[in-house]
Amino acid sequence: MNDYQHSAFSGYGIELEYMIVDREHLNVCAIADRLLTGAQDMDVDRGDAAWSNELALHVLEMKTAGPKSDLGEAARIFRREVNAAEALLAEHGAMLMPTGMHPWMDPLRETRLWPHQNNEIYSAFDRIFSCKGHGWSNLQSMHINLPFATEDEFANLHAACRIVLPLLPAVASSSPFWDGQRAPNLDQRLAVYQNNCKRVPSVTGQVIPEAVFSYEGYQQLLQGIYRDIAPFDPTEVLQDEWLNARGAIARFDRGAIEIRVIDTQECPEQDLAIAFFTTQLVKAIFDQAYLPRMNQRELTTALLSSQFQLAVQMAQDAPLLPAFAEAFCCTGTTLRELYAQLVERLIPHSSPFFAALDLIAREGTLAQRLTRATGSAPRRETLLDLYRTLCECLARGSAFLPQT
């Protein structure tokens, strides 16, 4: 393994996904290629940002051009890019919609896969796993890329990310509706995501990565996934490190670990606040503020997965498992209490992100705020009004709070 340019915590690469919907009815609108140069390019260079496609033609990805050391600057970049995309989409009677899932999309009927460059990859996924489902074509997330420069940094960063993942649905869940009704989980995106590769279960594993802390060990994990998918992928088009669909994956092609379990929020200002909290918490664990390195590595995937599943279902109201509480020296009994304590410990009140993170501590995740606004059995008209409000939050850069 070669050394890389960017050391741990020297900067962060952020990716945000948004669905494109028509302005009148908010139904998905498969026109992402109209925003990408020539309708063929995978990436459109926009200086310190880029736009690119995703598997579904109604999803647009925005990302920083390389790692940013100042996430406040990244928030301003995404605000500018959202405004630019909204102006272009208005010409087509469309706009961006935030959150982790579309609340009433019918993926079997409405999914259109990206038909241009590299579509052989998407076609292979579709042939093996059938991508016309919620876990493939109806999900939007934020990815955080945390760089590492050496194998030691990779090992310690991977250990820290494993511990942080179970908490994140209790901070960022924003997908409580699907098929026009209340979903069984507050983070329904992650609930369906973890089952979308069940034909080859090793692709996703338990979402929480295995306790692997070396380059060689990680390559052995990848080789196992490649062997499992080989009978379905004879041309080996999918045998690359991005095939691994766990909640945090190593990207040795760019020297980073990519966290993938964070739902898109109502506006990039909220997204980047959660990114700031996440990176500060990973750094605290990396610096052994809570557990010595050896103890970090001894936390089992089974324990971390159990806490993760509770967070996916209940967000902040999930019970805090004793062993997970001990890892953070937390005296509370719920993930709400753990999160609130961590915000107080890690985020200065003078931080530009404190207000957004404190709002989540006081009012709950976006998913909890949305369900509070609608009740347990919302009508389609109620969801339409609610998601129009969320589109306004995205356009204005404001957090969503249910009316009292």
C-alpha cells in the first residue's frame, strides 16, 4: 500500500444526493442527464465542486472537488450549487427535493436507470439484484470521505468509523415514509438498503464493517466478495472496491474511508452540520479520547450491528446498549442522551454548526420532526404539503420545524 497525499483529518470530501421532481406534483422526474454536459458525462467540473449521475436517472449528485478542510466553506459551496441546479431545473418545470427517500415513489413503475456512460455497471447491478426497488432507486444520502495517508492511519480510522456508524441514524434519519404511508422505521432508507443485495449477502454484510485493520486483511475481505459475486458477474465488471456496500468502505483508489449511512437532510446547511459532528466524533475516537485503541478494535460487529438496528428503527428514542454507552463514557439510557452529551463535549457553542446540531438534540432527527408533523397515518395531500415545505427549506437553507 502506497502513502497518500492527504493525512487523516486534513480535509473531507462530501457528496450529497438529491432527487429531481416536477414542480407541480413532486413526482420523480428522470432528467438528471439534462443537467450534465452533453447528457453523457459522468462528472461535470464546476470549479471547487462537481455534479455527477447516480444509478437512477432522477437523482443528481453534488460533491466537493477534493477534500475541504473547512466544512463551513463546503456548506457555502453546496448552497451555491443547489441554487444553480434549481435555476436550471426550473426551465424544465422541475426542482430538487431533499431527504433520504421519496415518500410515494413507485420504484417498480417509475425507475429509469442511467443510460449513458458506464451504464454497463448499472445494467449488471440490475441484472443481478433488480434495481427497480426502494433500496436501489429510491434513496438519497450524504457520503463523507475521510482521508488517510498511511496504513496505520487507515487501520485507526477504520476502527473509529466502525464505532461511530451505529449512532448516525439517530442523528440523521430523514426517511420515515414510503409508498405514501408511514414506514416501519424512521430510517427506512437504511432498512431497505441493508437488504438490497440479499442475493449475494456478503456484498453488504451486516452494514457495520468487520474488524479489519490492515490493507492485506481488507483485500482478503474484498476477494471473498468478488468470489461470491463471480457466478453472477462473468465479465467481472463489478469486481472493484466500490462493490463493497457496507456503511463505511475503504477507497484505496483515493486514499479515504467513505461513510455512507447518513440520510440527506432538508438543506445542505443541516447536512454539513451533521458532517462536522461526524468528523469531530471520529477524530475524538481516533485520538483515543474515549477508548484505548485495543479496546476499540475489540468491539464486535454483532454489538455494533445491534445498536445500529435499534437506531434505524427508532432514531433518538432507541435504547442505548450498555456496552455502547460504556464506549463513550455515557450515563444516559437512550441514543438521544448520548448524542446530546457528545454535542456538548465536542461542539463549541461558538461553532457555526452548533445551532443546527442543538436543534437535532432538542427537536429530534428530521424523520422524527416529519412524523410529528403528520401523525401515524398521513394522507397523500398531507405528504404533498409537507414535502413542498421541505423543498422550500432546501431552497432557503432553513431547518424544518413542525408547526405547533
